[in-house]
Amino acid sequence: MILTINCGSSTIKYQLFNNEATQSVASGIVSRIGEADAYFQHQNQTETVKESRSVPDHTVAFQICIDNLLHPTYGAIDKIEAIEAVGHRAVHGADLFVDSTLIDEAVIAKLEACVPLAPLHNPANLIGIRGGMALLPHVPHVAVFDTAFNQTMPAKAYLYALPYELYEQHKIRKYGFHGTSVRYVSERAAALLQRPLSALKMVVAHLGNGVTMTAVAHGQAVDTTIGLATFSGVMMGTRSGDIDPGLIFHLHRQLGLSLTEIEDMLYKQSGLLGVSGLSNDMRTITEAAQAGNGRCQLAMEMFAYMATKYLGAFAAAMGGLDALVFTAGIGENSPEVRALICQNLAFLGLALDPAANQQAVGGQEMAINQVEDKTAVLVVPTNEEKMIALDTRRLVSSKNQA
């Protein structure tokens, strides 16, 4: 069995796969670690269990994960030795990791060196890695990096037009995120189209509370929307997306806001929430817009407009487009947003089939373009955990054969 771990500052998500990494047999989350209202939820193939529990720290949370998997009633394994490998989500590997890797002390040291680039994510990932290795010390552990897939971007795409020394000395450049999701989705899209991934030019639109659009040409990332930090590109649930950098100076000098207040605004008070004044959830915004809420309608239109602009830019950068692929919460479940994004794209040989677009919700893989269109439009549910499990299996198998 292969266990995948996605450790955040207050949550641990886990999933257990069969040895081939083709099927999930159990999954769960321990949430609100260190808070009074902590709980866990565990799901196997037949039932779901949710229970409030005291979870003072990540060590206790990890033990709960293992206890759930071993539980005599709703567990999935009889003994801990059934877990043969563990795959960990690692958010930021900078330019130090171009692929997933088996974890050793040298890898952990490099992850620690990347903390300044992802201060909210890498420390939590490191907690997950250390906790997992403490509980399961005799099995291989693998780190799968969100940034790795984007390391194929050329310098003209990943560099900022800043003094070059900032890149050389401080690694200031565009890294991009959601790479594990984009890699999984692009491979599934090629399979659906029955064409080699190496022959395709596609844009993968990972649209959720976080948003990444990635240009994927011949199986490699050539550009992406999120840069060094995690608020550039298309507006998100609470993040602004692209802004004029001069706005930061204006907010500081003219409105007297501190850098901390501006950072909080751009990350937590902007995006869909900031424009709508109602919610960061596209479902809530869509319902309100349909009921006549003008600001919610504006939020939807701004979101779609920004996505459409990047789609056109990436098609130009790649010299063509074979497929647009929607994934993640909004991409998989919002026909309204997909329609807004695609409404002016006939010049790319792309138009939606309205009936198919409405049908594509709830986790289906399907094409939603009109049959005669030159450019395919697909909805492909993402599965980052499965990609982590597949990479773990690949690396462990290679190690065993060496």
C-alpha cells in the first residue's frame, strides 16, 4: 500500500492507495490541529466517520491518521507494515528539484533552504515529512513538488525584468504552483484525446479558490500565471491576481497602510471576496449574480476576463492551441464560468456545446466543445493525491531495481 500525506499548518490530509497506485482504498483529514474544535473525518469504500477529537499538535494528528487506517471497524489495513511507501506533497522546491525525489537528510536540508520562498507552506510540509518518517521509519518516503513541473519554463518566461543579481543571489523568479495537478490533468487530457502528450499544445486552467493557468506544450510547462508569490495571475477566492506594483506604494504612502496590512489585503481580502463583498465561493457568487446582485456578476465577469486574456496570451506564446482543459473546483463544476471564459474564443477555433457544458459537473471527464471545432475543450477532474502515489510507486520501484 502507498500512503500519501498533504500536511498543512492546521490540517493533515491522507489517502491510502493500492500497490499499483490505481485505486484509493481510504482517505481522511485531521483538521484544526491545535484548536478547540479539532476533528477528523475518515472515509473508506463504504462509510464515512467524523468525530471531534483533541488534537494538540501534528504528532497526535499523525497518530490519528494511522489509527484510522488500522481501525478494526472502518479501517483499511490490518497492520502498519502493509504501508510500503509514503508520498508527501511538497509545495516549493525552487529550482533545486525538477522531479519528485526520494527523501533523505540532504533533501530535507534543501527543503529547509526553500522556506523563505514559501514561509506558509514549506514549514508545514516539513512537519509532515518528519512526522511521517518518525511513525514509518523503515519505508521509503518521497517528496512530490508543486513547483517541479514548471522547471521546464524557459528563462524568458520565468525571469522578472529586475536587476539580474536578484535572480542570481536570491532566486527571485517565477516558479508557479499546482504543478502536480497540471501534470496529472495534462496526461489525462492526452489520453482522452487519444493523442500523444508530446504532440499537443494545451492550456490547463486549474480554477479553484487558488487559480493557476499553465501553458503546456509537448508535455512541458512553458509558462504559468502564478509567479514568486501566490497571488499573481487570475484573481482568486481572496487573492487579487495581477495588479500594478505601483498600487502597493500608493496604498502605503497615500492611505497610510503598512506593508503587513497591504499583504493581508492582497492575500485575504481581495479577489472574488473583495469585488463581490459577499463571498470567496464561486457557487455563492453565481447564485447571487443570477438573483440580480450586480457586484457578484462583476466578480464573475472579471474572473472570466482575466482567464480569457491569459488563455489568448498562452496560445500566442505556444504558436497555437489544441486543447483548453478545465480542472479544480470551479473548473470542474461551474458551467457558468466556463461559458464566460469561452464566449469570445471562436478565433481560436473553440466553442462550447451548451448541453455538454451543463452536463459536465460532479467529477466527470468529458469533452464540452462542439464536435466540429478545431480546438478541444475538456473537463478533467484533478487528482493530486493519485499523482503523488504514482510518483512514489515509480521512484520506489526504480530504487528496488537498482
